[in-house]
Amino acid sequence: MLTLVINLDRDTERLKRIEALLAERDVAFTRVPAVDGRLLAPDEIAAVCAYPTPVSIRLQPGEIACYLSHIKAWRLLLDSDEDCAAIFEDDIDLSRDAAEVLSAIADWMPDDADIVKLETSLRPIEIAPGEEAAIGDRAVRRLAGCHIGSAGYLISREAAARMLAESKKLRMAVDSTLFDPRGGVAETLSLYQLSPALCIQTRLQSTDESADKSNISERANHKSYGATLGERLANRIRDRLAYACRRIRNFASGARAQVIDFKP
């Protein structure tokens, strides 16, 4: 099982912590040297970002670096002989049975799955009724709405190739692209959620200042819908119609919002 952990060269303490954690969980991994947002030059940022092309976000350097780091992980999967990979960021806690769950992926990962979300944000998310598969006391359920975060997920080889093609220019943060239907890509992917979750960011578990904080110190908040009034109006209307259609579809299918627990 290809397990990848994204880690900045300067985050040596995080590396020590995640190495100890995964060793305790009996999970072997390959480190992916993360792109450092502090080292990105303005011309590098301009070359990879779609903004202000509609519809796109004016991404912050940390968000761009995070996205580029996940691109490196997807390429590692495609360079391997594996059918899928588990990708983690280095600020997670991981369930004690992680090795068992990850080693049995072939038995429980749905055949049509592009991505299976392994983490929880501890916020309500929309989940389809019923379960597609099970692993022990965990259910694999279809993700029916937005679930922001990219700290832990499984991605198929086909989905990794698709995401590389979709990421020639970065329009939104990587977690929005993968897991927010409003980004335009997630709506076309077959997304699932593992429940209870296999991982969680440590900052969500404690208010202790010693908990790992996100390396993305600032999130983008400026969205471009177009250069002209007509273009902006058309894209905003398109956004609202797509949102309304998702709400109607989820209501009709029985999808409901719930909080995904983390199993220590």
C-alpha cells in the first residue's frame, strides 16, 4: 500500500512526531517534500494560478504551496505500480487500527471510487443514506456535499491523473478542488467518506497551543467571477443554480448532514 506523507523540510519536529506515530501504528510511508510557500517567487505564483480567470480564487502562497505539494504526491502515485495511494499531511492523529484498514483497501474501497476521504473536520457534512461497503466497525458512505480539508484521503490512479490534468492552472485551494462541489471538479468525481474517520488534524482535538497549527496561515477570500458585469452576473447565477440543484438532489436522495466521528 503506497502511503505518502507531505512534510516541509523545515518542519523537522513535525516529521519526528509523524514518524513516531506511524511507527507506533505499524504504517510504513514515503515522505513527500512539501513545496514551501515562503520560497515561491511572484513569477512562479503567476505562472501556476488561474486568477483572475473566472471562476477562480486569488490564492495565498501557503495555499498554492499546499496544492503543489499534493500534485507531487499524485505524480508519485502515477510513477508507481500502485492502483491507489493514501495521502496524509503531517499534522494528523491516526487511528490505532490504521494498518489494518489501509492493508485491506482492495476489499472495501468501492470500485467506482475516485477518492475516499479518511479525515473528519468534526463539522456537519452531507452524507448519502446507507453504506456502500464496510471495514470492521467503519462504513464507507457516499459524500454528498462539501467536506473541506486535505489532511487524509485515498485517491485512485485514474483520479490522480484526472487531477493533474485539472491542475495545470490552480483555480481554488486543493481541498476545495477535491471536496467542494462549488469548485466544479468535485461535482464530477465519485467521492466517499470513511466513517468513523481514520484521521483528524491535531489542532481539532485540543485547544492546547502546542497542537500543530496549519501551515496555511491565511486563506484566500477574493473570488473572481469575470471581468465584465455580464460575465460576473452569468457566473454568479450559474453558481446559485448549481447549488439549488444539489440541494434538491440531496433532499430527494435522502442525504442528510451529520458529524463524522474520529476513532482513536
